Amino acid sequence: MEDLLREAKNAIEWSFGADVAYLHLKRDGVLGLPVGHEGDWVFPDSFLAVLRREGDVLFRGLFQRNASLVYQDIQGADGDRLPPQIRDPLRAAGIVAEVIVPFGAGSEMFGIIVAARMSRGRPWTEAEVGAVESVAADVGRGLHHARLFEAENRLVDELRGVDQVKSDFLATVSHELRTPLTTIAGYIEILRDRTAGPLTTPQQQMLDSVDRNTARLRHLIEDVLTLSKIESGAFTSTMRPVSLTEIVSADVAALQPAAAAKGLTLIRQDSDRSLMVSGDSGQLDRLVTNLLSNAMKFTPEGGSVSVGTGCDGGLAVLRVSDTGIGVPERDQKELFTRFFRASNAVEESIPGTGLGLAIVRTIVANHRGDLDMTSLEGKGTTVTVRIPLLADQQACQPSPDVPVSGEGRSA
């Protein structure tokens, strides 16, 4: 706003032949010293109080009527029309001709422009007055936009602060949850090893349920921690040669018990090649786990989830398909947005945070890859990820599509 006022002051002084141009901005409801002339105002400091007291009602009335004041001979007859407490300082300062134009936006007056000449024989012409009025109108609009912009910036800063507090809170809570979760997992392992004594069949079933929910909670904590790292810029990738095929194989083996417990068929269909990529093994493991867990979550009992790997030219291809509930077409564009959940998943009260696929998208981007999704509501979903193979691997032909019972992909 200060820059805008100084530019307007310079334009009036240089372009319109004013000896001085004073732009008084209202601060805390009262006129302040002229912007750009705070140190060389031609009036005594006491004149500002007079201007505020005598001019406030007058200036607001002018602004409401969209009018201005023009004095062509303050040293003569025109000055006699002014109150002595205003006239005398003007004459003492050598002001001869003066234009006063209020500026603002809507019904709010922001301040006044005073353009003055200090030599006789230079009256303000109608065109010059109109030009000053035009500048005043532009200043009013410009200040209004500047205030909106500054208010928006303050709001953005406040929201960023709130978002940072939220991220810090999530990171702290997630770290704190890891310790008791590790303890729970450790005791589950001890009980399964029967170190504390034999288990009955009902006890074993209860223990299996505890173990599944422990894994689910661990997965949720890892998602929250990963999101926190992404938002803070700490989510970096350590690239080294890694076998995508081996990662998929390990993740499928780890999730087979959960699939069996839900009554799902987990099908693995890989190419004969060992698909070597330059990647972060931890992140790629997270990618595969998220896609498989997502597919299993949204596939009803009796359905199937298929995961296949192959290659297409210089790209390693990972494809995860399911026969689950699918994604409504209206929701598909937002599916990889953090915290977004498909409407049918919400309606069916299927638990979830909406973080898994957002994390998948970030991991794929970190590996210079791409992904796409096809889905039919009520039929299933297919997610395809493509990541560049290592440069020393020979290009290969496109892999055949993974057989699936339905098309598409889950939310």
C-alpha cells in the first residue's frame, strides 16, 4: 500500500504540475501524515490535528457525493471562504491553488489527495482536476485490492502455521504410538511361540485377531508418518539398484494370511525377468503394500486380488487388480488426493484415512514413474504403475495384461 501511494504522489507531482502532492491515509480511523512527505511537510505538526477535526465531516461528505474541492486563490478571495485555523497555515506555507480529492472503495473512505501549486497564474484546469480525481479513484481501487491481498497473505500464513502444528502433532503422536505397538507385537510373538504356555483354539483365534489389528494399526501409523515427512519436505529417496520383483514377492507373502482370513484369493502373476530399477526399497515396499492392502480392503469376501509384474520397453510395470466395489466415476479424479475417500466407501462405512493412494502417487513421482487407474463401480479396480528400468537392462516387450475377474481399482 505504501508503494502504491508513493507512485500516485509522484504521478501527480510530475505529470500534473503540482508543486507538492500530499496523500493522507487514514490509520486507525484518523488521517495520518502525508505518505512520502512525513519529514518535509510544509505545515506545522499541530496542523494535522486541525485537519482531522475540521476536515473529517467535510471529506467524508465529499467522498459520499463523489466530489472534490478546488481553491484557485487561497492567498486571495478563495482563502476567505476557509476557517481561519485552516486558511492561515495554508497562506503561511505559500499555497496558492489547491485540489482536495477523497479516495476509498465502496462506502469506506481511505484518505485524501491534496495537490497544491505555490505560484500565482497557474490555476487548476477542469481537465487537471478530472485527472487528479481519476488518480484518486485508481488509488482507492488499488488500496482496496492491496488490503485484500495483505489480508489473504495473513490468512495463508495463519493456515500454514495451523497446518504445521497439525503435521508436528501427527508426527509426534505417530512416533509415540510406535513404542506400545512394538511391545504388543512382541508379546503376540511370545504367545504364539507358546513360551508362556499352550493356547487353546479360541485363544489362538483371538490372538490372530489381535495380530491382524496390530498390523492394521502399524500400517496406519506408517501412513501418517509418511504424510508428515512429505509435508515437511523430509520425504527423500535413497536410490540404489533394487529388484521390484523381489519386493512384490515379499509383500505378497506377508499379506497372504490377511487375505486368507478375509476369504480372498491373492493371485501373483510375475514375468520371468528380475525387474531391476533404481529405487528406494523402503518406499517401493510401501507402494506395493499400500496398493495390495487397498485392494484387499475394498474387495468383499470371496473376491480376488491379482498382482503382476512385467516390463514394457524400458519400463518396469506393476499392476494390481481387484474384484471389489470399484470407484464411482465422479470420484476418480480426486482419488489420489490426500484424505479423499470414494463416496461408496464412505456409504458402506469401510474404514480408512484416504492417505494410502496419496502416498503412492508421491512415491511414484519420486521414482520418475507414472500411474493410471481404471475402475467400474461394483466390478473392481486396476492400478498400473510404471517405473524406469535400470539403464543396463535390455528393453523388453509389453507384458500381457494380468487376468482379473473385473476391471478397475479400489478407493
